[in-house]
Amino acid sequence: MADEKLTPRSENYSDWYNQVILRADMADYSPVRGCMVIKPYGWTLWENIQHELDRRFKATGHVNAAFPMLIPKSFFEKEKDHVEGFAPELAVVTIGGGQELEEPLVIRPTSETIIGYMFSKWIKSYRDLPLLINQWANVVRWEMRTRLFLRTLEFYWQEGHTAHSSEAEAKEETLRILDLYADFAINEAAVPVIKGIKSESEKFAGAMETYSIEAMMGDTKALQAGTSHHLGQNFAKAFDIKYLDNNNELQYCWTTSWGVSTRFIGAIVMTHGDDNGLMLPPRIAPYQVVIVPIYKNDEERSRVMETVQNVTRQLEAFRVKVDDRTELTPGFKYHEWELRGVPLRLEIGPKDVEKNSVMAARRDMPGKAGKTILSQENLGPQVGALLDTIQAAMLKRATEFRDANIHWANNYDELKQIVENGWAEAWWCGSRECEAKIKEETKATTRCIPLNQENSEHGKCIYCGNDAQQKIYFSKAY
Amino acid sequence: MADEKLTPRSENYSDWYNQVILRADMADYSPVRGCMVIKPYGWTLWENIQHELDRRFKATGHVNAAFPMLIPKSFFEKEKDHVEGFAPELAVVTIGGGQELEEPLVIRPTSETIIGYMFSKWIKSYRDLPLLINQWANVVRWEMRTRLFLRTLEFYWQEGHTAHSSEAEAKEETLRILDLYADFAINEAAVPVIKGIKSESEKFAGAMETYSIEAMMGDTKALQAGTSHHLGQNFAKAFDIKYLDNNNELQYCWTTSWGVSTRFIGAIVMTHGDDNGLMLPPRIAPYQVVIVPIYKNDEERSRVMETVQNVTRQLEAFRVKVDDRTELTPGFKYHEWELRGVPLRLEIGPKDVEKNSVMAARRDMPGKAGKTILSQENLGPQVGALLDTIQAAMLKRATEFRDANIHWANNYDELKQIVENGWAEAWWCGSRECEAKIKEETKATTRCIPLNQENSEHGKCIYCGNDAQQKIYFSKAY
């Protein structure tokens, strides 16, 4: 498979995407409509993502727990926007142990309702606050059109749920998590996301405010890569989450929720991938280094493999794959590991054994430019430095690509052109009508209102020309 | 809550069990019948269990993946024993996205079927074997009578699924995992399990052979703490899992599956807990050490807390909780952390500040006998050594308890008496009838046929008196 050419991105981006994922052995289709199998290579990437997010959650005082996957259907009806948003997407269990259930159970599409119910049991006084909980879970949303990683009936994510004694503290938490997500995306995945707030029509069903990190894919479309919701007192009122304040008065809590899912893997594929395949950021790549031995006969093989073993021992701090399959040529292996996106390849042949050297080839720089001869002495630090260089170069390239494809729109005609192949930034009056018209006419949706806009600035709405107090991004999106 | 006495184990073991779990803040009941919420303290214990199992799986060449939770109902009908075993326990999704589904989907009670389907797609030749896959997942079995951790509708586990080219290799894998489970149970959880093979009537639905690790709880009942199944070619034939051997001939694979679940937490609670509460083995305890500062006024507090900080810095290699809640007395805190099973408590008061000392109290030895004065100098190694001592003492105590409560039954009357309060070991002819009669008359089930019995030995069946070639354990069980 690895020797067949991928469809070039310029020819059909969507075909390229599916082919890369299948041929890199990240995932496979399953016999269940809209559900995928995440294969070991893809799941290891997810484990590395989990590890990096989880340590950030724990460092900021969050703890993990597990809540039931099955939720009484009536729970969804307690928050009116929530039920409207999720009712069409529910998977419903109606039979258990051979019996029709009295009340159907829903497979969680998200867990605000059941966690809200438990919070109302657990929270008594201000001393119990803030309550900072996360769970790693699978959820099901009945999607009609599905895509590997991007949109599947079942997907995997973390969902954070917190309760606070004041609006200010809940908002602070919402933004702390937004920053945490952006830090993870930029510094671990080399995905240069933009932080902002979603429009009313794009926010989470039941939230007061939704913040997101937005990433630009290789075809310039946007992908929402994580969201953090300030839920106000909506769920506290629906589920009676109250605390006694220090004046001994009952108050409703303020809650938040936030999530990053396996969708993020799609973001990594489409941010970094090229026509040769995946390109994985060293900090979270399942294999950071692949070692390919080169030999022509058994005598060479035995000398080369001895050096490979010595080199591998020096690289114990890294995630290393030694590809010693005897039935395949080195060239075939190069292509395969390029396709699978391993950041650094080390080639070791008889000449390297002689010269005490190793040939290093960077995934992010094809051809000669990306090749360096390393010494076998003190190899660990050299490899570490190269991986850092690759990580930084990937972030730089993706950031430059993003910035080159965001344009200021002075008028609606410009916007229409820009969103054909990029993101448009423009003044927006904030009305649902303008947003809906733009979507209808251009297929571009509002992505987010970037943070830290000067309050004093004003402009005219790109659509209706009325006074506008905020700039927003428009683009086509996944 | 922590100052209320627990029901003593001797009075009502089952009440004691539920109280310990709820009051130690391990878990809570949920509004969904038979489903529990695993709270952060319980989930952290599970994460530590996961970590120890997962590194053993990876060290033996297994990789993690994720398969859909929803399985077409027809898949269950392909292996006749499997469907018989699981049909009564299925939760069935009949509605998705507001529409009745053409084919109902079952929430996995276990994943042999869907993984078998995928294996048949992935395996082409002997080069693809062995295929060694594990997944960490939630599963649902519609149980009628549920107990926290021991038996819940939804539970969490790992399920390993492997495919091999020969019967011998599959059997070797089954036993490798059994050893791995026993090693984990004994050396991490200090649960002295016995390895053995299940009887025909107790084996997994669809397996050729089921091996298990069996643990003795504090009330002498048995708990099956992990199982490893040699599936023969049953699932390979049902799902057409075939490979081309090196003679280019198509052969069916031999498969295995194996699992340990959150049930294991129940095993830990009931192996080690005493009338004061939980007792957690240091190697997997969420907190290995709790530090309780002692002071009478603010001046003392500030001196003590300085020492606490210095001590904490020295213990960075351990999982340490500093309980600096000002509204509670040290005595209250001692009781609470005893209840929650923290292996080692460090008390630091003004005298310790003066004398450069720390008072250490072992959870496994109540009163003065478990107290040692440590020096603040070089505290890390002292604490490390104490935790090792506690871990070893817990295993020793549990092993002695187990061995004191297993008795050889010379005749059926003896067996009946023994299983009232212990495990009976006895000759068994292997017939389902004898096993069923014993169960009916004594409520004791066969636990396992311990491994490594002398082939030459013979005896007379404890029930029918016919020739018996194997010894087996009988006991009441969870």
C-alpha cells in the first residue's frame, strides 16, 4: 500500500484526508454506520494527547471521575436550549435485559445533565467550591454525514465540569481552560490556534458564552478544535445546584464545561500533512524516531544491527521504532514511515558502522535539505535537538500558512472572494440575520470573535453596514 | 461523617462494604438504576491500577486501540454459546436521531464479536500474527442485583484480544496474561490471588477454556478478580478470521481474550479493609502519605507549616496529601484518613519542629505499635522504606488469612461445614451434575482448578465418590 501514490491535496483534499488516515494505519471503517475503529497507531497518538492535556488539568487542580454513560431521557428536558440542541442527535436505549424500559435511557451526547444532578447532591456549602472535575469518556451523537475523526457517531473526549460560587470565578475558569487548550495545541501539537468567543448562534446548547480555539486546515478551512463554555446559572437552575454562602444563604452555583475530542487528531492530520502523507509533531508522535538499517547481505546485516542496537540504547528517552523487517527494502520503508509521519528517520548502513555516523532525515524537509550526518557519539542530545528543531519548524510553517490565508475584508464582495480560499476578518454588527445571510450566500460561518479587541474601536458591519463593535472571522469550516 | 462509627464487619459485612465505599468518597449511587458514579478518589485508584496493568501489557508487546461501543445485534448470534450467555444481559439501542433503527444496536457487554469482525479484515497472512490488542473501555451488562464496584450495569475494564497461528501459541498467551494478572494483583495490590482454570459451567460464554485469578475477601467469600480465555477457533470460525500460512494455505486463527475490571477495586476494599475503614496498598494508593499539621495557635501554625513545606519538598517522589484544613482537629483528620485508607500518616507539631522529627503512623498497625519517630533529615528514603514495609506486611497478612481459611475436605459433610466460613479444597470428578448439586445444597460454587497438579494423583469425588483426577476449590462467592 505504501508504494501507491496518495491523491494530491490539490486534486481532492477530502480523498487525500481519508487515504492518509487509512494508509497510515490510524483508523479503519467499522461495520457500524458512522462509527470508526481507532487503530493502535491512531490510539497511541490520542494517548499522547490525553497525557499532555491530563497533566495540565491536574496541575490546575482538576481531578478525574466517571459518570454513567446512560442518562434518563427526562434529564435532557430540564434545560430548554440543551434539549433543543441535542434532541435530534440522541441514541436511545429502550430495551434492557429483554424488557422494555419504563423510561428510555439516552447514551450521553455530553454530560452536563447527569453531572449537574450529582453536583446538586455533593455541593452543600461554599467550602465545597470550586468543584473541578473532568472525565475521559466516549459519547454518541447521531450524525447523518460522518468523516473519520472529524465527525463520528461515537467519539472520545474529555469533558470538564466545574462549579463556582461567583460569575467572575466561573468566567475565569472558562478562560483558564481556553488558555490551557491553546497552550496544548500550540506547544504540543504545533497547531497555531486562535482563541475567541463564538457567536450566539454557534454557541453550545445551554451555554451563556462559548469560547473556542479555531485552527486552519491545509485547505484553509477552519476546524473548531476545542471549546470552553461559561454556562452561567442555566444548569444550576435546571438541576438545583445550590450552596450555602458564608452568610448562610442559599445561592445558585455558576458552572462551566469544556472539551477536546478525537476530532483534534483530524486537526493534526490537516494542519501538517503533505502530499507524502502524515507529518506528526515530535512532542506527541507515537514514534519520534524510526531507525532503518541498510544492508545487502547477512554479514552486513549483523554488523549494522549491532550498531542499531547501540544507537537504540542511546535513545531510550525517545519513542523509537526499529524497522528490521527483512522482506522489505529500505526505500519502501522510507516511504511508509514518511506516509505515517514519523518526524525523524535514522538510516544506518555499513558505511555508518565504519565511520561511526548515522544519517538523519527530517520528515518536515524532504530531500537533501533535511538530511544531516550525526555522530554515533552522544547521539541522544543531537536527536533531542533535531526533534526540537522540527517541532519549532512545524509550528512556524503552520503559523505562516495561517497568517498568509487570513485577510481583512473591507466590503462584502471582498469577503465573498476571501472565503473561497481563506478566512476573512471583518466588522460584524452581532445580528443573527447578517450571520445567517452570509452563511447562506457564501457557505462561510462565523468562527470566533478574537479576544482582546480594543473596546474603543468601531466599524460598519460587513453585511448590513450598521454600527459594529466587534471583528469576527468568517470561513468555511469542518 | 468520618467521626461516625462504621458498622463492624462481623456485624454486617455487606453494610460495612457499602459504608466504607461511600464514606471514603470512592463512589456514589447515581440516578440511573444499577449505575454508579466513580468519584475522584476511587477513579484515581483505578488510574493507578490502569497504569500498572497497561505498562505490563505494553512490555509484553500489546498495543491499545478503540472499537465501537455499539454492535449490530446480529453479531451476537454468530457464536451460539456467546449469544446464549449474553442475550439476557443486553442493553439495546432501537432509536437513533429520532428514527427507529433498521437493525437494533447492542451496547457492548464484551467485544469479541466486533473485534473478531475487524480481525478478519486485518489478518491476511502469518506475517500479521500474532495480533496483540487491548482496549480500555466501558461495557454494559443488564444485571438485576447490583453492588458498588462488584456488579454494576455499566463498568470499566480492559479487554485484551489476540489472534495467533497455533493452538499452542494461543494457550501460551492465555497463560502469560494469567501470570501477568497474578503478578499485578500480588505485587501491586497485595491481593494474594490463586491461579486456576474454571469448570465448564463457569467458563466464559464462547471460550474453550477460561483461566482466572481468585481472591479471598475478608468474609472468606471468593471474588473472581480477572479472567483469561483461550477461545480456541470458536470466534475465528464465527467471524472468519483466517490467515495464509507459509505453505500458502488458508487456516483459521486461534484467539484469546482477557479482562480485569473496576470490580478489582471491590477486591482491594474487601481484602484489606478493617473496622476503621479502607486500607490501601502503598503502590497504588491515590495518596501514599498524608501529612497532618498540629498546632494550637497562629504562631505555632506558622512554624509547623514551614516544616510541613520542607518535608513535602523532600517527598516529591511520593503521592502526598497535606491536610491543612483549619476548621478541623488533628484527631478528626486522623480518623478520616484512616477511613480513607492512606497507608502512612505523618504528624508534625511544634515539638517535631524543635526536635527535627516527624511522627509516622502506619495504617496497617493501629495504635502505638505502628508509630515511629523519623528524622526530618533524609526523610525520603525513610518514608520509601516504610511504604515498602507496609506493602509487604499487607500482602503477608492477606496471604496468612487466605491460607488459614482454606481447608481440605475429606468428605462432603466436611465440605458443607468448611464453605460456611472458608474455601474447601476437594477432589472433583469433573461432572456438571456434582457441581450443580453442591451449589444447590451449599451455595458454594467451584472457583478454580489450581494449576500444576500432579498428573499421577487421583482421588474420589467429594460428591459422587467416583474417580477424580483433579482438585478444585469450592466456596461462596461474589
